[in-house]
Amino acid sequence: MASKKMNIEKHTSRNPLLRKTMEKFNTAVAFMAAEAGPKTVLDIGCGEGFTTMAIADRLPGAKVTALDVDRTAIAYAKKHSQRRNITYGHGDIFSIKGRYDLVVCNEVLEHLDAYEKALDSVFSASRRHVLVSVPNEPLFRLANMARLRHASRLGNPRGHVNHWTRKQLSRILSRHGRIVEVRTSGFWNIALVEVGSG
């Protein structure tokens, strides 16, 4: 639950710098999602729906399905992160049902030991594109250290078991498809991948 609490805190922070960083990140994800031109979107691991809203606003004609394994996060999203084109529900990255033009997987893979299995599931669920974001390492941990956050773990938040540079992320994703674009926004790397073109 600590990581979910931190997720809400960073998206609703009164710190103007952090607020601007999160707005920039959400805008970048939504812009890259729009570049894929999807009619159907799955946001798997949507959390409380902050980034989902940005995607839905950028793609008003798309049907956005947003799922998370954490029922508390979904309850929050249903109450605070509504848009007419978003449907929230409970779902697991390892058992995705249906196929979508675009599958979005934001800030999820760094938490999963079985990240390759998760990627197999994500790419199998996509007809055309996958969009992934993960912390930009080692910058992410260094920034936490500078803010005296997670100092006892050298800036690594609880629950983060994977750490990738931009280059490492590109290499992992290129096994599944053609990298269309990789962008760094604040402390995150965001990649758009065309499915089945690896």
C-alpha cells in the first residue's frame, strides 16, 4: 500500500516542481498514445487513473479500458478520475482478456520480478502498439537521494525490483517489436513500440 500512497502523493502534490514534472509526464504519455492513433486502448496497471485521464482527454474518440490489480486504486479512480470514454475495472497484467489497438503499461514493470512474462502478456493483447514507461535510472534514484527520499535504500522506492536505463529499456522492448519512439520526460523513459515488427 505504501507505493500506492506515494503514487497519489506525487500526482496531487502541492510542490510546484513535482506537480509540473507529473503534468509533463502525463502529457508526454498522452501525446505518444495519440501518435499511435488507436480506437481502443487498454491501460493495464492504471493505478488511480491520473495518467489514464490524460490519455482519454487526448483521445476523446477512443474507448479506454483501465485495469488494476489493486481494488482500492480502482475505487479511487472511479470516484476521482472519471471521463466519459474510460471504463475502470479490476484486472491482472498476467491474464489480460481481449485485444486492443494500444496497450499502455505505465510504472508497472519496475515492480515485477516476472517482467518478461508481463511483457509477453501485454504484447499479446495488442493489435498494433504498446506504450511502456519506467523510471529513468540511475537518475530516478539519484533524484530521490537528493530529496532525502528512500535514503536507507539508496533512493530506491519500496517495491522497485527492476532498474533500467533508456538504452536497456529499448533493448528489452525491441525483442517484442519495432521501437517507434523513446522519450525521456522528467525521471521516466517512455517507449512506443509497434507490435510484431521486431
